[in-house]
Amino acid sequence: MILPIKDDNPTRRAPVFTVSILLLNVGVFLYSVSLGSIGFDVFTLRMGLIPFEVAHGVDAISPTPIPLYLTFLTAMFMHGGWMHLGGNMLYLWIFGNNVEDTLGRFRFLLFYVFCGVAASLGHVLSDPDSTVPMVGASGAIAGILGAYLARFPGARVHVFVFLLFFIQIVRVPALLVLGVWFVIQLVNASAESGGVGGGVAWYAHIGGFIAGYLIMRRYARRFQRV
């Protein structure tokens, strides 16, 4: 197991929107948990993004109390469990502040939403007939990872490594950490296409990562801190 825990990449200002997004995700999850197990499932079906519905333009699986395509947005702030939430928020906390610092606060917010939508589209296109709701911030956060890789490939990341009897915290370049992360998404997406399921929206991760990487590569020099 390889798990990033922090980076050595200081910022010039407080990551207001990164923290706000993190707190919003936690708040939505706590609300969904407070509904009980049945309420949690109903909430997920109604507010999560269901590929079949958005691909065919019909609210056929579960009644949605908002315009159907707004689930592209609501699904970004929902999670399926504590581990799902914790993993996503850890990556957001480590890498989001530097991307926000680079883009500026409001551009970062637009960037986050755009990457989340791009990620969701990637998932829908990969399986347009799926009736399983997709939830989670991982697509948008994948965009942050792609942007971080494009902007700070040499930044040092502290990584917890646990392999059999080897347990150690090491500092490695972001290029290695995020490059390996992306390769894992590609491998798992390929395995799923070959019939090995896993319940993870791998193509959302891939789509979000590519979107974030390309945006940062194309526009980073034009952005000024605000």
C-alpha cells in the first residue's frame, strides 16, 4: 500500500475554497448518514448521477427532486461510505491548496466543477446504460491531481509505504506518486472492460485527471494569483 500523507509545497495564501469544498463534502455525507440506511440509499438514488438517466434524458430509475442534469453537480458532493469520503478528502487536502494558489480562488472553483463534470461525462460515456448511481468527489479531485502534476511535477510528497514487512515514510517526486496513481486507474479501467468489476468509476478518474492536466498545461502561465 502506498498512501500520500502531505507535500512539501507551501502556498502564499489560505486555501479558502479547498477547505470549503472539503467541509461541504463532509457535511453532505453526515447529513446522508443521519437519514439511516434506507434514507441513505434513497438519497443516493435521487441525488446521485445515474448514467442511464442522463444519457437518455429520462428520470426513469428514481424520482429526482431537481432538474436531472443538476445531478452532475450534486453527485460531486456525495459519498458512499467513510473510506470513500476519507480517501477523497485526504487527496483534496494534500493537493488542492497548491492548485487553488496557482489558479486563484474563483478560477479554482470553476476548475473544480468543470473537472467534476468532465469526469462524470467520462463515466457516462463508458457505460451509458448503467443504472447504478455514481457519487463522489474523486472525479473532480482527479482533475486537481492532473493539474498538480502539470504544475509541480518535482514537488516532494511524503508517502506512507506498507509492503509486507516494510513500513516507511518516504519523500518522492509528485511525478512518481501521481503518475503511478494514473497508471493504476488505466489498469483498473482496462480490467473492468475485460469483465472484472469493482464498483469504481475508473473512467471518471481518468477523464477528470486528463481534463485537469490539460487545463493546467494550457493556461497555467496566464493565470495570476488573485
